[in-house]
Amino acid sequence: MSGTLRLINATLHGLEHKGKLYDIYIREGRFESVQEQTSCEERVQAADIASFGLPMEGEKHGRQNVFDLNGRMILPGMVDIHMHLDKAFSLPQVGNQTGTLLEAIQNYSSAASSFSKETIRARIVRTALQAVSYGSTRLRSHLDFNVNAGEDIAMRTVEAALEARALLGGVVELELYPMVPYRDLGRRGMELIEESLRMGLDGIGGAPHLSAKPDADIEGIFELAVRLGVPIDLHCDETDNPEMKTVLKVAQETLRYDYYGKVNTGHLCSLSSMPAAEADELIEMMSLAGVHAATLPAANLYLQGRADLGPVRRGVTRVRELMEGGVTLAAASDNIHDPFHPFGRGDLLQIAQLTGYAAHYGSPEDMVRLLDMVTVNPALIAGLENYGIRAGGTADFVIVDARSPEEVFTCLPAGRWVAKSGAWVSVTRASSRFGEERIQRLWEESVLDTEGIGGSVVWK
């Protein structure tokens, strides 16, 4: 974007900003200034104000681009810290009759060899662009790493993800984490994980609670991560079984290696099944070790409690207790239209709303916390510097057609205007289009290239 972008009469989401409007300057992809306005009537000459909702036409004026938000809210670009982009939209090929986690794992593992690199790449691109349209500017995806199906099967997913990241450059940032299989990898398997990291993947994932020897697996993951200096993000205790407490071992290893702030844990469903006192002890250990967490309400509400005849456990972790216990907690999308979760769309505002339902969050303070769980909290987990709407921050942001956190979650506004480094990448109103012809073409090609997707996505 050439020149300077100015946003006036903008609302920010924190409680300290309630009742205030802001004048925001953006230059060279960064927020140059964020200043409270002295009057809600502040305006610039009408001739200089681009029609809001048509920012790309505004760019063509060749002058300072000024947009009057009329009190609309601007959020930092949302960060989806836990996704499975490589599996998204695979449900037509990989079903799940029982709806259980075990069948989802078995069915996808059996089908993995049938997916070409082009299909996997197309899924990643399509789903990432969909997430962009809802306001996400950074995504962390766990990648299937099915070494048991063959080395080429595992590495084709890695190659597809790296190619997708290159295609999406300047539109959305992808973090890529291979999932260390919970079956015995052997020496060669760990060498392949290391090779994938040297190829450009960002950290190590896995699901050690599924292993017959979870402690040993966790130790091996930490040894490799520490040696290579990469972060860790584990699926952890995704079960209704209150005896499953692998997060304790994760916290112990984090302390052992002084890996404070470099470890994230997703799901933590067993916390919600165990007595409060036991859960509190684990949360205290997580806080002490600096272990972060992500709640994944959509998938866990769908998957958990399948064996319960009543009361039926719903699997969402102890959100309020984690937040109050000092653990940095994010809310994330997890799976989208695959055997693990047939629904979802990559909309973090929808995910935050679901978190509010599941966690009984409804006060004005809670509404702000929910927005934090899809913005500043996952940004902290990702270790992002220069994040947020502040002078010097990278100008990744989304403008939503709402004027307060309460209105955001009541309406889940369709209107979203998304910018990456100060450049518009997606504009959604009555009809939708992406900010560049290149991005629109990527979207169309990814849908066409996804084999047997079955129907088209409903685009806003």
C-alpha cells in the first residue's frame, strides 16, 4: 500500500478503551501512531474520506487514504494457534461413523497415502484463505506425519505445507508443526522429523497421551526440540479419563530444560473430568513452568463424552481456572470439515463465542477476555514481537462491523476488512472479494484442485 493509511473514529476492544474513539496512522506496514480523539465529531474533509467498505477503491485516489470507521472496532490480526490445515475439507473422503477420536485417527491414517501433494497443498491454501477472510493473519497448523505409511507419505505433507506457505506469502503467515507419531518412530523416524525442521518447519508437535509410553515420548520430543532450539506444541490429554495427566510431565520437562514460554498444550480435556483440587494442582504446575494452553471448544464439544450415558461430559477444558491460574490461554479452530470435526470455518470470533458458551463467560470483562483469547494471548504464545494496535506495531488488523465486544459476539458481524502489513488482503461485505487478483486466483485454484471436495463452500 503506497502512502499513508488513516483510520478515524475507530474503537479498540480493551476495557480501558471503552467509550473512546481513536485516530490511527499507518505507514510502511506499521502503526505510526494510535491517538485518542478529543471529540467524537472529529472529521477530515469529506473529499479525503474513502467510502468505508470500499477500501480498495480508496487506494486508487493517489492521496492519503482516510477511512471513517464511525465507531467500528479494529482488532489486531487474529492468530489461530491450533489448526490442521492439511486435513481440512477431507470429510467426503474420510468419514467417521462413530464420531469418536479413535475412529477419526484410524480412518485418516488409512487414507493418508491416497492424498497427493497437490491435494494437501490445495486444502491448506483454501482453508488459510478462508481463515483470512474472517480476520486471521497468522495460523499455526499441525501436520500429519504418518511415517508408518511410508517416508514419502510423511514428507509429501511437509513439502505441500512449505509450498502453500510460499504461495500465501504476504497474505497470511503459516507456522508449521509436524506431529511426532505416538507409535514408536525409531531412529529413522526422528531423523525425518529433524529433517523436516531443517527444511523450514517451525516447531515440534505430537499427541503423547495416545502413546503406550507417553513419558518417554515427551522426553524424546524435548531432547530434540532443545537441541534444535525450536518450540513445542503438543496435543495433551484429549480424553475424558481424569487419570490422564501427561501435562504434568510436560510441565516437569519444561522446568528441567528451562523452556519457559516455549511450550504450548492443546485440548487438556481431562482437566474438566477430574476433581477441582487435582486440576488446580496441574494448573499451578503449568503456570510455574510457563506452559501455555489452547482450548479447542468446537472439536471437543463434538468429540468428547461419546461413551457417557449421563451426565455427558463435553470435554472443554477448565477455561476460567486456567485464566485465573496465570496460564496464557488461547482459543483456536482445530479441525475443519474432516473426520475429527465435520463443522467449522476458521472464524475465530465464532470460536471465541463458543468458548463463551462453554466457559460461562458473559460479563463485559469476559467479552474482552474472549477477544484476548484470539488476539493477544495466541500472539504471546507464538512469541510475536511488534504485535498489536500500538505505535510501532505491525499493521496486521481486522475491522469488524461492530462497536463493542458485546456487539461482536451478539452479531458475529459478516463485515470484516482485513489487512496484512497495512495492505488489504480481504474485504467482506454484501459480496466478497480478496484484495489482490493473485489472492483471488489462489482461492479459486485451491477449491478446484481439492479432489472430491463435494460441494462448494458458502462464501459471504
